[in-house]
Amino acid sequence: MTNTLELRAFGKNDIRGIYGEDVTEELFYYAAKGYIKFVEENSGIPAKDLWVSVARDVRLHSEPLTKSLIKGVTSTGANVLDIGIVPTPLGYFSEFAQIPSDVIGSGKISGALIVTASHNPSEYNGLKMTYNKASLSEEQIKEVKQFTLEEVNARESSYRHGISKKFSILDLYTENIINKFVMMGKGIKVVVDSGNATGGIVAPDLYRELGCEVVELFSEPDGNFPNHHPNPSDEKTLDAIKKKVVEEKADFGIAFDGDSDRIGVIDSKGNSLTGDKLLLIYAMDIIDDLTKRGEKPTVVSEVKCSQVLYDTIETNGGNAVMCKTGHGYIKSKMKEVNAILGGEMSGHIFFKDRYYGFDDAIYAGCRIIEIVAKHKLNNPDFKIEDLLTPFKQVFTSKETRFRCPNEYKAPVLEELEKTIRKTPDFFKTNIKNIITLDGMRIVLDDGFAMIRQSNTEPVFTLRFEAKSEENCKRYEKAMIDLLDSIVKKYV
């Protein structure tokens, strides 16, 4: 690494990039030093008294990156609790767990460093960082980046020797979960697809402990991902679990992404549930419980979600808050509005209700098992899709991806907005509102048209909804035709 190198792998939510190009062992060494400097500055605790947990996913290059990361942490005099290959949520959990005193003495875990690129293709890797029981915000990541740059420029001004201890956190985590859901899975048959990633280490056995009959797919960790890439947002990765759910006559299926912080759910007919449908199932269960006690729970979600989600929450006594897309923004907004639940289309679900507030797909699986089991007690023929009645009122398009070079996305979006504002009958229906919270969500009389810039790729993402399939397709065609004509001026 040269002093002039831009630390381009630092993003808004984490560090991420292609291994060997943007992400290297040297980068992780200095990022670790920058992170410890950040924790020292914010906590007032000297490095020698700090403990941070370090975890990794199953990618083939995660192990050498982790070794370099640990070396960077201990070079500052800070100490590492190495919890090995585990789902990302177990890294988060390490800050809440009661780590035995014979492991870390009287110290406590001040933060977690998790080597993972989540759902990205296998050539990618990255680093998720937490401090004080929360993921680092965009501004905090900027601070770590600045401290990292200072460490790069300083090179080795001094070298200390912190402690690194290996510790398995699996038993503490599973015991914690089992105590929350004592045998509530009896009578439930679930297919679990871990995609040869981290979920298989924990979820199948845990769900059996809860009383479920579990059919496993691809539980063996393998960084080559030989069966399919672990990304339940991509329908192509769900072929095997959809088929198996129907074959086994299972109640539903659960699929995990690469680091098990995002969940995908398949209904009994083999159909995948979009994130907004899943979030509504969770929200209605919580609202039903809390409104009986006179509470009005707040639920946060993002701009791509169906209007049905927001309207149904509000109609049933909850408070629905719209937020920018991105798990960092969701977490920040939840804290701001004291939300009890949050989620996004990609399958990140954040439970503050009966849990710690971080995104944990394994725990989210427990909650869906609990909900279905509860309904089956009253009706043995109950199916998870019975909870999706509100969505039968509308037609919603699949998410459309429209390519556009990053440098042109802002001016293209600006011109698109100007054109639509100047043409109030653009969609041949009344435009009720234009929300520019994250891109543009055009609220129409019977639905919406939405476009936003991807934070990570040279694309726009678009989604459309209406009370008829004809209108939904009409809104989609009008928007894409206009977008295409504008992009062609720049490219």
C-alpha cells in the first residue's frame, strides 16, 4: 500500500471490494489500527484495556484477511476475542453476551470486526464494524477511514503486543435463543437452505432444538459455494429450496445470505416472499400484541416497499416510518424514532421487540416459526400465505435494474424529476406526492412509481405498484421510456 492510495473500499455501511484489488491483507492491517484509534478516541479507554471480537465468513480469502486484521488490532496493544467462522449476527451478539471472566478477565467487548462480503459474489470481501453495541454509521466509518489513512502515512511508529484468544460463542448464542423460544416449533416442518455459507453452522440444529422438523439444504460451509450463491434476494438462487418445500410438503422454507444477516422465506406453495411482505407479517404479529396493552409500536422500512405495508400498519394501530434504503439508515432511523421493528426489501430485519435491535436472520427465522406455530394451534390447515391477504389488493412489479454510469446518475435523476414535475398527467393519473427521501417515489392515486440510485453499482433500481396489472405495467413503461431517453443523452 502506498501513501497515495485511496481507501476506495471504505463505503457508507462497511468496507467492501474485490479481494486482491480493493481489499487486501495490508488494508485490513491498517484498517484495524484505524478502528482501534477510533474506539480509543470515542471511549476514552486505552488500547491495552480494550477487547474486540473478530469473526469471519466462509470465503476462501477470509482467513488470511482475518489474520492480518488480528495482527493490526494487537499491534496497537488492544486485545482480540477470535470467535472464528460464524454468522455475522453472532459477531454482533458478542457485545451483548456474558463472556466468561476466565477468558477476558474483567474486560468487556467494546466492538466487533467481522470479515465478510455478505451476499456479494465470491471474489468480493469486506469488513463490518461495530462499536458500543451498534454498527458504525456513515460518519463513524469516515472517522475510521481518516484514522486508517493516518496510520498508513505514519507506518510503524510503535508496535505493542495485545492478546488474541480463541473462543466459541455458539453455545452462549444458542442457549440465549432457546430460552426465548422454548420448544415453540413443535408441529412445524421447515426447509433450511444455508447456501454452503455460515447459516448451516447454527440454524438447522437450533431449529431442531426448538422442536421443528428440519430438512437441510447445503449446510456444509464451503467458500466455493458449489450449489448456488448465498443470496436469497436473487430468485435464481432459490430454485432448490422452492422445489424442496413443495416436495416435502413443508410449512415454509428459510434461506440465508452469505453471512446470515438477511433472510429469505418461501411459502408452502414454493413462492418467495418479498421483504415488505415478510416485514408486514412480523409487524402485524407485534402490533396485535402491543396494541392490546395500549401501545402504538413504530415500524421503519424503506422507500422501495409496497404502500400496502405502510397503510396496513397505520390502519391497525401502528406507526409506519419511511426511510432511505440501506441497513445503516434503517438502524439510525429506528434509534431516532424509537422503533420496535425495522426491515428492508433485501431481507434485513431488525427486531427491537424481545431482541437487541440488530439484523439476525437466524433469529428472524425463529420469529416466523413462532408466528406460524401459533396460527396452526388454532387452525391446523393454516398456511403462511394466509397472512398476505392485504397484498391481494395490488399488483407490484419486480425490482427493475436500469444501467447508468455512476457519474451520470445524479444529473439523470435530476432531469427525470424536473420532467415529471412539469408534466402532472405524465402517468395519466393524479400525482398525489413526490417523495425525494431516497431517489424519487411518486405517489399516485392507486399506487406509486419509484426510482433510486444504487449505492454500490452503476444502476438505478425501479419498482411500481397499482391496483390493476394494466396500470402497473403502464407506469413502468412510461418511466423506463423516459429514463432511457434521458440516459441516452449522457452515454
